[in-house]
Amino acid sequence: MKIIYQGVNIFESVSVNQCYHDMYAEKHADELVIRFNDTRRLWDGWQPKPDDTIEVIDGAAKTGKMFVESLVPENGLQTLRAFSTPATVRDKRGKSWETVWLLQLAQEIAARHGLSLETYEVTDQVYEYVNQANISDFAFLQQRCTLEGLGFLVYDGKLVLYGEAAMEAQAPVKELTITPGSTFEYTDNALAGFGSVEVKNGGFVGTFTAPNNLSKVLTRVLKVQISSQAEADRYAKALLRDANKGQTTGVLWADSLMREYAPGSVIMLRTEGAGSWNGPAFVTRLRHDYVGGSSKLFFRRPLEGY
């Protein structure tokens, strides 16, 4: 293992008690938690600061550049917590734009926080008016992404936007076989999902019906400007996807590090004794325990047709 702190590998100078790395495909920054044995009180002398950079490398598994949020002493240990986003992303802001493009907003946010921007299967959209009402940049960006059926993640100094439906439809990168001896848990609440949606903002009413034969209707009242019927219907489709996508999920506990998997990718699932679960699965979260040498994989079944 390597622990690169401010560009220097400090692994030989520290004693690692625990090291967890959580990676997310959406709606959460990647998080790193390391607990160091610190009986010699080295860390206080090193004077670490918020937004110092740290990276853990364990073979093919890499955290990428992370930003330190805190270092807290407790009972002879030092607990370091870092995120893939700098502290500035939590600052609240107020701003409005007229005739602005989605990717223009994303590029502005990325640049403000020292991140580069990458996009995959994203259709740029233009808005007549957008308002960021005293919320953080990433909370604001998440609002726009949810309305457009997009996800985003931050990894190694990059803000990555992607089209959810397109990413879920990509060819599987790996095949994962779950045997009866594996520790896993499946949850299927698909029948509790919504079959259609109605979105209102006082001017337009957007609708969309999913190809799932469900009868329940999702109703949303939006506080954002909608400039056309096409935009209202586009938002409706995206909001129905967001409401339904987490209905069929699974978790797998592995007693080894699953270095070859990554959130935002599709795997081919094979479950011995539960063939109805066979098929593609979208990886939503992955936790590595670098000291314990184990992983926890979270996934969902891709939606079909929207």
C-alpha cells in the first residue's frame, strides 16, 4: 500500500489501523477514512490542514486525489477523513443565469473548485432562466442533473457527468458469479414503483408513462422555470426514472478486494440458485476495506425503456 500525502509517500512512517474507501456513482462524494495508530504523536507535529491532498494506492485500486476534511485524535489514534471534493463545494451561493447551457453551468462549477470536466452521453440543453437559490454548487448541479436524467461523480480532480440511461445500457465490463456460499442481499420493490408521472410548475404540465405496466402516478410540483412543453415532458421522464431506479437492488460482501470493479459501470450478474436475478447490474457504490482486505459492492437493476 502507498499513502501519498501532499505528494509524499508516508506509508513507511505511519501505522495504519483502519482504512476504508467508499466510491459512489452519484449523489455523494467519494469518502476516505483512515485511522492511524499515533502513540508517538507524529500527526500533531506534521500539522495537517483541511484540503491537504491524500491518495491511497493498493495495486490496481486507487482512491485518486482526495481532499482532507478533518484529522481528529481519539484514544491513541488519529482519524483522518477526506473526500473527492474540496471543502469549497459546501459553500452556499446565490446566482441566476439567462440563456445558459447545461454544460456551461457544469464547466463553471468545475472550474470554481479546481476540477476538470468530463462528460459521457450527455445531451446539452439550453435554459431561458436558471436560479441557484443560496445552496451549494453541487446541490444545485444535482438538481439540474436529476431533471435531465444525468448522474455525476467526482474522482481524482475530475467532475464527470454522464447520461444514466445510456450508461446503464452499456455492455458489461465484467461478469460476477454469486454462489450459494457468497454473502449477499437482494431487494425487489419494483411493483411499488410508479407507472407514470405528472410534473407541474404553474405554467406547464409535463407527463410521461413508463413501459412497466404499473398504475401508481408520481406527482411533482417544481419551483424551477419551465420554458416549453418539451422541457416539461423531459423533466417528467427524468423524475420518473429517479423515483424508480432504486427499486431493485443488491449488496454483495466479498472477502477480497474487488479492485477490478468501479461505480458507474455495468457488470453481468450470475446468481447460482436465483436465476431470475441474472443479467446486467449497474454498480452504484463500492467500499474497500484496505486493511481487512475485503469489499462491499452495491448495485441496481437497470431500468428498461427510459
